[in-house]
Amino acid sequence: MAREDFSFFHSLRVRWAEVDMQGIVFNGHYLTYFDVAFTEYWRATGLPSVLQQAQEGRELFARKSTIEYQAPARFDDMLDIGVRCASLGRTSVRFVLEIHLGDQHLISGELVYVYADTAVRKGVPIPERWREVLARFEKVAPSAS
């Protein structure tokens, strides 16, 4: 995916606690980086927070996460993490993420969530307002899935 396709980036500096003795980020920290960037993306959209969703008895449940490594991040690197809503299904939403160091693309990933009723743990339709907000927020409109 082209860096220009992302309308949202979150910057993050690699900390010492996240690297091995060679100064390279441990693999598991990339999912944490994705989670941090996704949280800030969601906040930027203005859609209901996880606390507001929980009060309404509905939440986004994680369904799938993937990571593909091209190159490692290292201690003290300043990373830019792009987040983009790539597709919206009836009850699910797929986000693509990329981690960049300057112009170098280091990591690709995907997060899939299902919008669900927390009492019965079953998917429910994503609100139309969310679809409208996400479509306006993105440079490239999310596809239907």
C-alpha cells in the first residue's frame, strides 16, 4: 500500500525496554505499536470510545491480527504508524497498518474487529453513522466486504 493512502499516522519512539541486546524491537511489541496507533486513530475519528461502547452493550471484539516483517525497528527510532480502515462488512471492519521509518516501510499488518452485542457475544450491524464517519475520514474509501 502506498504511504499516501493513509490519512492518519501516529508517531512513536522505540524505547529501550522494547528491544533485545542488539537493539532490535522484539516481535511482540509491534502488535502493541499497532494497538497504540489504532487507539489514537479511533480517538481522531470522534467515534464512541471503548467505554462509551461498553455502556451501550456493544463493543469491537478483536477477530484477527497479522504482521508481515520487511525490516526491523531499532532502539530510539522514531516510527510513523499508519492506520487505515480498508473495508467494512455488515458486522466487521478491517484495518491495515504500516510502520515506517522515514521513507522506509518496515512492517505491514492487519486488524479485523467484529462489532458485537456484549451480552450475547454475537455480531451486530455496524452503525450507519460509523460508516459515514470512517468514509469521510479516509483518503481512500473503505471497500465493502
